[in-house]
Amino acid sequence: MHRHVLIAALMLGACGGDDSGGSSGVDSSKQVKDLTPAERTSECQWGIALEGGAGKQTMCPDNVTVTVYTQAQCESSLAAIATSTTCTLTVAQLEACTEASATDPCTALSAPACAAVIVCAQ
């Protein structure tokens, strides 16, 4: 079974990202639905780099494989959030979830830091 991690990609830097965490450089108080295409690109570049690169797979104990989104998948996911009239997810919340996913991809979807992301992804 495969499960794609929305943090990217979802979650999800301005300088291409690195493994030191930090942030994407996008205003952390901005709502994800209000991101410009360039900001979505930055968010995805940072998140994908933080999570180990597009296509990286992690086999979890429950025989689920978690795969890091590609740039296109990540940007598509963030664009889908932009169509929501009820999602109030901020960049700070998205980046906290991305960091949780980078730390442990197998438990990210149940991590408290990802609760707001999960609500908006539904």
C-alpha cells in the first residue's frame, strides 16, 4: 500500500531548501490558500528537500510506504487547498507538519502538528 505525504509536501525553500530545517522563506502568517504560484514553488522546494527529496520512500511498520511528493504533486496539492473557502491553514502550520513528516514519515499523519493540514486536505 502506498500513501503520499501531503507535506509536502505538503508540504514543502526560497533558496532551494536544505536539511537544517529552518523555513521556506514564505511569510509564516500567510494562509496557504493565499500563496502566489512562486510562494507555492518555494514552499514545495523547501519541504521536498527537508523530507529527503522527491520520490524518497519510507517503509513503515504497518507495511505502508510513504513517498515524498514530486514538485508538481506538491504544487498541485497546495493549489487544491487554495480552492477551499474554509481552510485557514497558515504557512507556519504547514511547515510544522512538514518538519514532523521529515522527522518521522510513518507517524506524520497522526502528529498533532499535522492536524490542521489533514483538515484542509479532506
